[in-house]
Amino acid sequence: MRLAATRVLEPAGFTVIAAADAAAALAWLAVVSADLAICDVEALAPTGTSAIDAITDIDPSVQILTLFAKQRDTAGMLPHVVNALGKPFTPSELLTKVRRALIRKGSLPVDSGPSVRE
């Protein structure tokens, strides 16, 4: 998922720091200001909420985009996360979700340009 997201986001002009696991991501977030964190909830133990809570503890302003299996019931799983994207996803779906999160944060102008064509 990291490689797929990086291959979509970097050519679209986004700076990506890809971390191998939640611990590495949290270490980066402790020293680097980020606008958005993309978290694969299946890759986090046990429900993903502990890493997401840790992200919001480090910087409550970071937007969080959670990735999850489309068939998974996520109702009530992450009540404070408003951005979610089911896997598998298309490049345009990822870009749309990322842009919306960054616009919500105020880090990206509303007119953020065209999306990547598949």
C-alpha cells in the first residue's frame, strides 16, 4: 500500500514520507510537521486506534486518512477519523481523498488542479 500510494502522490506533487510501520511513522511525526497521515488500519494492531490516537496526541491538527478493506464494517471503529478509503482503491480515489483532507486542513487551495488519470 505504501508503494502504491507513493507512486500516485509524488507525481501529483505531494511530498511523501513512507514508514514501514506505526512505530516508524510516529517517530517521524515527532520530528516532522505533517499535514496528513495515511494509516492502513489492517496493518495496525489490534484495531488501528492506538496508533491513530498516538498520531493525534503528537499533533491534533494532522488529518488522518484511514485505509481499510471495503468489506470491513468500520461503523464506530474510529469515531474521530472522518477520512476513510476502502481498499482496493483507484489512483483518482486516493487523490480525491487526500485533496479533500488537505483542503479541510487549509493546507491546499480549493482549486487543487486535475486528478491523475487512470
